[in-house]
Amino acid sequence: MDFELTEEQLSLQREVRDFALRLLKPGVTRRDDTGEFPAEAVGKMQKLGLMGTVFPVELGGKGLDCISYTVVVEELSRIDAAAAITLLAHTLCSNHIYTRGTPEQKRQYLPPLASGEKLGAWALTEPEAGSDAGGIRTTARLDGDSWVLNGKKFFITNGSRADTLVVMASTDSSLGSKGISAFIVEGDAPGLKKGQNLDKLGFRSSDTVALFLENVRVPAENLLGELNEGFSGAMGVLDEGRIGLAAMAVGIARGCLEESMAYARKRHAFGQAIAEFQAIQGMLADMATEIEAARLLTRRAARMKDDGKRFKLEASMAKLFASEAVVRAALKAVQIHGGYGYIKAHPVERYLREAKLCEIGEGTSEIQRMVIARELLQRQ
């Protein structure tokens, strides 16, 4: 496979990099301190068409490939991962509608999502259903021409700001994960209550809330996909989502490396720049090598998706390696900065807090290892 970026992808990379430096970087530290949502920057992301990178032009998107999407996510994450995760969550919602929706659902919901007119959220996780996604307790029962949803969702990114949500609910509890269905829910639906932004370790300015569904009625035609096949649809969406999260990890790790290189050149000890010390050089070399490996794994998975090949194994490998590599990179970055890496004057302190989520979101490292092993055994 050729992983060199095309001229179009390089142009997109330059555009997003410039956007991130001009519009995300100036306020990123303040937003991390206050938890303020980057509303203005996200609005600009929407106007640039970044929210619909991979969706067809006729449905409001830019019609680009998955590798282009990873380029966008990496460049955003290098500066402000909270803005990047806003895009990731939005794309989960949009992609579920795109891959499982009826022609009418796509025509109605995708153009405003892909064009950035509206923001999306994807609601699977619950207080008792994280890695065990099949254990969700939110219910949906058919009442005339409407589905009535009741339950609680947790850790929902974009949850309080979304105009459109995809919500997973149990439609037949006796079937376990095979009795789960997906529904398109309007953000202002009566009975849908939204919690406050959670006080998180990292990604503090991203909108992450609990959702409370109290007799939320949605039209029968808002069933997304086949009845009781929501779990399989969600797992397919997560496979693609893991490519995006791997790209986010690469972006954060690249920030760690670039900040560390700049600091090592200007910081002097024992009469010379600490970049001259072999111990520092070793850490920089390890960081750079693992970042490149993570990027290549991510682009391989993206290329396989673009080529219409099965990519579950490759997506989990990319997500597993990139998410653990970024934690190692962040730890090394703090070590290189010494005491300065432990205070908010330098962004590596924030990178370390953000890096840890990469090992948890979109399926923990432990879940990724299960997926990889199962895929390997099934292919033999």
C-alpha cells in the first residue's frame, strides 16, 4: 500500500493545520481550565465542511476518503483534542444514519449533519453498560405509531448540544444484545433531559453529559436499521470510529513530540541544550518511531475501508497501538520537560490527561485485544 498523501490530501492538511493554529490554539488553555465548549471554533469547522468529510457531496458532505478524515482528525488533535472528539462523536451519529438508514432517513437527516448545519451525538454508553455494550437498559416500546424510550445514557459527547442523536435501546430484553435497536431522536424531543458537562480529567471543554429519557416519543419511521439489529449496526459504526480515535491519538502524540523537541533545544543544563543528552535523544527517537508506526497502522485501516475490504482487525490494531503509544509519548514528554511538564504553563500536562482517554474510549485496550484475537482465530 502507498501511504503517501495525494496533493488534494496535502492541501487539506495545510488548510486544517492553519485553521487549528489560528482558531483553536489561542484559547485552548483557557477552555481547558474553564470547561468552556469551543462553540466558535466548532462553528468554523462546520462552515469549512469538516463535519462531513467522508460523506457524499449529494448528501451535503465533501465526498473525501477515510484517509483524508484521519488527516483532519490528526491536525485538529495536535492543537485541541476536545475539538477533534466533537468531530468524532458527530461522525459516529452521521455514519450510523449513512450506513443503516433508509433512503428517506438519509435525505432528511444527513445533509444538515454533513454540511455542518446541525450537530450530532451517538448514545450507546450507560452507567451499567460500557465495555459490555450489550447490557444496555434503556428501553423502547412501540405505542401506536411511535416508539417510547425510557432510560439513562452516560458519557455522551455532544449530548447537550446535539440537534440529532442516534440512541440505542432494548426492544426485546429477552434477547440480550440481539434485542437492541437504534433510533433517530431529535435533540429537542419532549422528555429528553440533558445533564451538565462532566468535570473530566481531560477533554474538559468537550461537551460530555448524561442523558435522561423519560417517555421520549419518536415516530415509528425513526427506527434506524432493522428491528433488534441495532447492536450489530453499532459495532460496525465503532469499527470505523476506532480509525478516527487512532488518528486522534496520533495527533496528540505528535504534539507531545513537537513540544518536547522545541523544549529540548532551548532548555540548557550542565552548559548545553538538553537535546544533546543521549537520554533525551533516546526518548525523542522512541516517540517519533511509535508515532510513525501508529500513523501507518491508522492509514492502513483507513485505506482498507476506502477499498471496501474488511477492516475490523486493522482498525482495532490501529486503535490499540496508537492509544497506548500516545500515553507513552505523553509520559516521555512530561519527563523531558521535568518540573515544567507538571504545570499548565506547557501543553504536555494537558496532553497527558487527554492521552489516557484514548485507551478507554471506543472500546478499551482490553476490548481491542479481545477483538484482535477473535479476528485472528476466525481468519485462520
